[in-house]
Amino acid sequence: MTEGGAAGASAQRAGWASAQRAGWAGALLSLLWAALLHHGVGPDFRKGSWIEPSSFLIGDVPDTLLPALAVLVLPCAAIAVAVGFVTRSVLARTLAGFSTIASACFVFYGLEAGRVWRFFHWRWSVAAVLFAAVVALALFAPLLATRWRRLSWPLRLALYLPLFAALVAYERNITGTNPELPLALSPWPVVQIIGLELLASSIAALELGVALGLAGLARSPLIAGLGVAAAAGFPLASLALGSESGLLPFQAGPRLYALTAAGCLGVLAMCALWPPRSRDAWARRAASLALGGLLGALPLVAGQALTRLDYSATRDDRAQRIIDALAAHREKTSSYPDALPELVQAGLLGDIPSPQIGFLSGQQFVYQNFGESYLLEFSAPRWIQCAYSPPWHPAPGEELGELDADELSGAWSCPQKPPELW
């Protein structure tokens, strides 16, 4: 290499190192900005701890939400955009994106739902940070996946498997009706329902759909048309499947389907046209999007499927065995037992089954005897408490009046699949 070439390469390395330092400085600045907003707009708990909010900014910021978001969150968003342009460090970009999302959460709840924050105290702060982390990881998954592919397989597994296990465990172990369940930070569904099941799942489906679209554009005009259709079709199919199977906490409607299709096609157009891309570039970007979407979707689908299986196994199998034994006990003795262990003593059950919920939860069914009736309960996923009441047995000579057979039969307070939350 000539002396001039060596000097040029050295200058290029120095410029790259300078850009990296500037990017990390911006990422850390955005993190400090988010911490400042947490401390400044959160409710004052008056305990003097440096990690607790003190509301010192409340008197100096707009009272209404949109102006406050513009004043307090846009600077952090601008820093995040600058970090994206200055550095190629995926971790710095992800950290800046996380800080921006966290800042928006702090401002929204500090101004609009201070009671929620005050009620859950430090638990809400943790939930907001986890929510921001989940959404940031989902959004930056393609970039993280590209960097992940460059690692050796042992290092890939060492990085991904703990994250996979943590997401599955959090999804499966959370229920707001039982604070003793591991990982149950609070009954507020900001992380599991909104963060994981709604936003992160939707983002992963969008990334996979756009990957199909870019892969089609990288081939021939005919396949390009199929790819564009798949870009919207795959996320729509995922939304329909999740909605109908109970994996999503809501029933999708025409408006949501239309917005999803428009959003997917818009992202596809942006990925394909800005900046101008060749077919090879489309193929590379499609691979990154597909891998990022797949790595993000796997733990979410696994966690939601395990949660659904837990719910069905507990409600339709384990609880039903207790219900049948209670009915047999009443048939035999004309009364219900005072406690469930009496069913084992009477030979009606080999043992008392436990609810199947979460990993190593140690939960038990809650049983209350009311004489002619009883209540059998268990903590279920998605912030609900399932309770069963047995059929009503009228006393001899008692008139039924207007009651029909359905009103006299036993009933669950929860349906066969986890209920929709909205």
C-alpha cells in the first residue's frame, strides 16, 4: 500500500471511530433524557429516594398531552434519528429508540394517568421500562438480526436463548389477579397485552410480510406482484388467526384490517424506494427483515400458545376433575365438603390437582363452601379470575318459578378461551 493510501485508510478508520463515539454519546444522552423525564413528570412519592419521581418538571411543561409530547419527547426522538445517521452501531440505535419510547410512556402517564403510576408505585416504572424495551427490540429486530448473523453459533445461542426463555416465561407467568405469581409486576397489562401480544406480535408479522414483498421484488415482475400481495396478506392472515384463536386480546374488525394492509404496503414501499435499491439490495434487506421477524415471533407465539394451553388444561381438565368429584360427594353425602382434601379422603380423587399456569408457580385452586353451593377459583392469564359455581338444587317442594334449565346449571365466570379485553 502506498503512503497516501495508508494515510487515507488511517483517516477513514479515525472517522469511523469518531462516528461510533458520537453515536454512543447520543444514545447515552437519550437515555439520560428519558431518566430525566421519569424523575421530572412522574408523581411525587415524597420518600426522598433518588430513583423515585419527584414531579419537579410538572410546573414548567404544558398541561395538555400533545404539546407536552412535542416539547419533551421530540428532542429525544431527534437525538435517536441523529444516532441512526451518525453510527452503524445497532446497539446504540436500539438504545436511542428505547429511550424515545420510554420518554413517551413517562410523559403520557405522568400527565394523563398519574393515579395509575401512583397506585402501582415502582412497579409501574418497571413495567414502562419493560414495555419500551419490548417495542424497541421488535422495531430494531432486523438490524439486530443482521449483527447477530455475523457471530459464531455458540455466541448466537448464548445471546438468543436467554432472551427467548425470558419472553416465554414472562408471557406465560403473568396474571394480574395473583400478585404472588412470579413475574407478576402489576395487574396493569401494559407489557404482556399491549407490548408483547399486540405491538411486538404485529411488528414481527409486518416484518415477515415486508420481507416476502422485498423477496418478490428481487425476482421477476410476476413474482414481484405475488410478493406485494404477500406483504399485506401475511400480516392480515396472522391478525385473523390470532383474533379468531384467542391469541390476541381483541376481535379484529374491517378498519384494523385496512390499516394493517395500508401500513404494510407503506413500509414495503419505503424499504424498496428509499434510498433507491437494486434487486440484490432488496434480497439482502428481505433476509434481514425475515430473520428479525422470525426471531421476534418465535418466543411470542410460543408464550401465547403455552398460555392458551395452560388455560384450557386448567379450566377444562383439572378443574373439571374437582367439579366432578364435588358432584359425586354431594350425591353420596347430600352435602359439599368443607375442604378439597376431603375428596381424597373419600376416595373420589387420587390427589388434588393444581392449576397449570406458568413455570413453577405453586398455585392452588381456591375453594369456598357455601352449604348448598360452592365457589372454585383459579388465577388465569390476562388479568381474569376464573370462578365456577355448581348447579342450583332446589329444596324439596320449592318452586322454580321463571328459571330455566340454563339458569340452574353450573357455570364458569370465564369462557372456554381467554376473553377479549377490548
